[in-house]
Amino acid sequence: TITAAQNPSEKTKEAAIKVVEKAAIAIEAEEKEEIKTPKPVDKRNTLNDLNGTEWLPETKSFFYQKGLGASHPEAQIERQHPAPFSFQDIQHLVGFFTKKEMHVLDPFGGVGSTAKACELLGRVSTSIELQENFHNLSIQRLETEVGKGTSKKHNFINGDSREVLKTLETSSVDFIVTSPPYWGILNKKADYKVLKERVANDLSTHYSDDDEDLANITSYDEFLNILVNEVFMECARILKPKKYMCLVVSDFRNKSEYISFHSDLIQSLNKRTTQDNYKVSLQGTKILLQNHKSLLPYGYPFAYVENIHHQYVLIFRKDSK
């Protein structure tokens, strides 16, 4: 009798365990399915291909700079440029402000960081670069780092943006992203960091000696005027209405003077009227944190001199007046 009473109890326990195990398996399967199947993109979203979960973290006012590292095989062409910009950082911006197959313009193309980001994300880039060596390196970069024939999907123009932009159609691109020269900051006497990281490795320390190079303009006011009126306002004309332009810049020092480059650009561009009668409207700024950079004892022990370890992403939109 005792044995008969125990058997149903044991069977009940076994059955309960099986139910729990099946429930656990079902929950695990659902979790895996959620991972495999991303949430859909809202049909009203005409800006990008992100769903709500992906969209939200991209609205933070800061992000950390990413790079492959100087020794990485795919960083060797990027290093040839005296002011390289990580294609991974540009991917953040291209991915948020465009959908696949949209057209992106970079008026200071450098060695093709924007073009590489666009190729990896399925966008089409137009890259304008004044210096022929950097222009050629940008094409080589896509061919070697991404794949043979990939550079043919994009438009690489070797020329002066001030002249080339005039030839581009009004309201013809979906997004503009660039990092312009920071006046003549690269023309100053090489400091310890430049000597160690670039001169010692036989790398370029400035853009060029070309008179057409904006970085070689003597006056900061003249440089700013040309950059804003002949480049960025022309870019605004080319940009489609309700689309965005992101300018990645940094403040800098000219001898003992601190130049607030980012605020000068904001004051010079915000609320300006474009040639096609729209307005340039500041939408916000992102801080690109460069936490990996080495600290140098500027000013020690006499005065505060900042280690500038961030850049600003100035976000403008082309709006109706």
C-alpha cells in the first residue's frame, strides 16, 4: 500500500518537471527568435532604416570615437592623411541620417572615410578632394579594404569644392557629412606628439602647400568666410529639403589664442537663407569623445592649457522658411 501511494506522487513530480522544462525551452526559443527577428521599422520613418530600439541610443548627445588602431592592416591608407577620420564614426552618422541607396556628399573627401562608410552601409557617396594623392588613395582604399570594383559604385572627384559644388544640382543629395580643415592648425611647428606619431613614421604633417588649399589661408576670418559661404552654403543648396548636414569639427589654439571654431560655424550658418530660399537650421550637437588620446603636460606648471579630447558634430537641417 505504501509503494502504491508513492508512485502517483513520483509521476506527478516527473510530469511537473517536464512541464517546467518545456516552458523553459519555449521561453528560450522565443528569446532566440526575438534576436533573429528584429523589430520592424515604422512605416512613417523616412529618415533611416532603424526601428525604435535602434533609434533611441543614437539620440544621445555624445558617442565615443572608434578606430581600428594604427597597426591594423586596414588603417594604413587612413594613416597617410594628416587628419584622418574614422569610417566607423561616420557610419554612426550615415546610418542614422539616411536609408539604403541614398546619396551622401562629402566636400572634403580626404582618403575616403565617408566613401568607405557608405559602401559598407549600402549608400552612394560623392567625394570631392583637392589633393590628387589623397583622391587616388581614397579609390585604392575601397578597392583594397572593401572589395575590387567597389569604388566604381561611388563618385570620386579630384577638384576644388568651391568650384565643383557649383556644378551639382540643387536639392540632389540626401545627406552631407564632412570634417573640414581646421584653418592652418596643421601648419604650425610640430609638437612632441606630431614628431613622435607622424614625423618619425614619415607621414604627412599638413594637407599641402597648394594656394587653393583652405588650410593655407593666412587670415582666420577670411578662412571662415570662404568655408561658410563658398562651401557649406553651397552644400545647403545641393541638400534636399528636410535633410541633414553634419559637420565634424574641433576647437583649437592659434598660439596663445583659443579659437572656438564650432561656435563660430554655428553663428555663421544657423538661420541662413539658401540660394533656393530655404533656411539652414541648427538641430543640435553631438560630442565625439576621444578618450583614447594621450595626455600631454601643456602649460604645466604655469597655466591651464586644455588637452582637447573631443570633437563636435554640428547637426543642421534644411527647412522651409
